[in-house]
Amino acid sequence: MAGNERTELLPHQVFAGRWRIDGKLGEGGMGSVLLGCDLQTHAFVAIKMLGADLVDHPESMARFERESTLLAELDHPNLVPLVAVSKHEGTPFIVMARVEGQTLERLMLQRKRWSLPDALPLLAQLAAALDHLHTNGVVHRDLKPANVIVDQRGHLTLVDLGISQRTDTTRLTLPGLVVGTPQYMAPEQVSGKDVGPASDVYAFALLTWQLLVGSHPFPGDSDRGVMVKQVSEVPPLASDASPEVPVAVAQVLQKSLAKKPDGRHRTAGALVRDLVRSLGGATLLDDDLDKLVTDKRAPLPARVDQARTRVFTEAPITAPSLTPLPPAPAPPRPGPAPVFSPLTLAAIIAVSAGVLALVWFLLS
């Protein structure tokens, strides 16, 4: 059946014998995302359906199928879990776990500027998700605040692998064709060149810069204008744009905003570790980064100031494995030697009691 002949799904409609439509969560260039209910488990799910006008478009179909394949292969607590993949009247759809929370984009509107200590738990989780993708040969290519969801516990989920690309497979995008969001595209991505993990690290540094400063380093009225700046202009130091950002923190970010990929941090996790070090903390080890990722956090953003500032700024950040043990308590000093032995003392007491008794008898 041709894509444009697909029957439109209506609220409360059940399709494929299992999924009930409860509403629409959003819509984008590749199709729509619906809120659904799994009638077998009674769990809410997100159903991503390819647009009817793209079903007969080979490249769009290939992208959609690749996203479902990637979701099936990747397993990480900061990536959205895949539930099922199927078709409805010839149109493919992906069923994913429903991720509760707000996008980081919305949180950034509610709270314009974040301190690094407040942002670190989110940055650590995002870095962990990116490093997991890169370790498995996947480049996200569209990292931006709108593709990051944070729930009330502070748990972060990276979503939308629609234009992600494997580093070991044939690219679907023609050479010279640009895909991504201009505000977060690396120079090589803007230029239509091959992208790699370093391209995601660049976007991660841009997102961090925006979190700490409260604005984007490359403001512009047009996508084209922003893309030109991404290629040709060096972003200002975050500390110059906002005096509340420490110079050491700004210098760490500047490294990953290098125009050449080989000048950036090799991983997103390495960038987070250098940010921790720039605050005066000890070197952050892999296990310590994992603890920062999995630690339970206060709801965002209302209590993040109190909770995160208290945790990270009352004392220098140190890795637990590097924290020296407290010195062993000194052994107690021996007290002065007794003047009399216990037997001698008992004898003295007995004689004294006898003398007192004799005196009392004579006086009575």
C-alpha cells in the first residue's frame, strides 16, 4: 500500500492488535511520535511512526530501519529502551519506553544559567550515554537540549537516534549534504565531511557552554549565519561571556570547541573529568564517574541549587578511591605508675581501720 494511502490513526484506536493510541507527543521531519498503551503490559509507550509521505522514499525508510536496529543493539540506562518494531498498513513504526520528564531545552528556559556543580550530574549522565554510543561505533549527529529528557529524580535520557550513523557502515547522506541542527553542529559536519565521535564531543561542549553561560556562543538570526560561525569563528571563552564561569572551566571547554576534531577531548567522559579537575578536585576515575551518573538526585530544577551546590561546593571534589584514610588514632599514653601495689594499699586500709576503732573505744 502506498504511504499516502495509510489510514490515519485516531485516539483510542488499537492497531497491530496490541497498541492503543492515547494522543500525540510530537511531530518532526521524519514523522510523528504518539503516546500509546501496550495492551499486554498496560505500560505507556512512545510510538514513532514514519511519515506517510516518506514511506516510498528509500533513504527515509533506510534511516528509520537503522534507528530501530541501533535501539535494539544498544543497552544503556541513559538511552531510551526499545520495546518493539513492526508495521501498520505498510508503514513501519518503533515502540519505545515512555520517557517521563522535561526536555533539557525547557529546563534551560526555566533556569537560564547553571553553575558547573549543579550541571555536573546531568553532564556526567549525558557523557556516559555518548561514550556508550561511540564505544559501539555510533555517532549521534544531532545532540541538542531538545533531545535530552530529565525526569523528576534527575535521571537523564538521550533520545532520537534518527540521523545517527555507524562509523563502520556506508553513509546514507550524500557527500556535501548537511544533516543536523546548525546550533550544535561541528565544523566538519557543517562542511558535509565525515563525522565521528569528536563531532558529538563538540556538540556536547557547546551544550555545556550554553548551560553555564545562559546563551549560545554563536547567536544568529538564520541557520546559515550560525553555520558560517561554526566553521569560521572561534567561540569566546565562557568566562568572558559570563564572569561567574571560572577561567579554568572555560579553558577546558575551549579545548573541545576546537575547529579540528583531533584537537578536542577524545571522549565526552574525558571532558567531564577535566571539568571536575578544573574546580580543584582530584582526578575523576571511571568508577567515580559511574557513581556520579547513578547517584540519586533531588528533583529538578527546584531543589537542584540546594542539593547539588551542597554536594559539590562545600568541599573540594575528590575521587573516593583517592581520598586518604584518616590517620590511625595514637595509642593511649600510659598513666603514672601507682605508688603502692594493691596488696600494700589493702594492708594500709586495714591498719587504719583498726586504729580508728581503738581510738573510738578509748574515748567512749
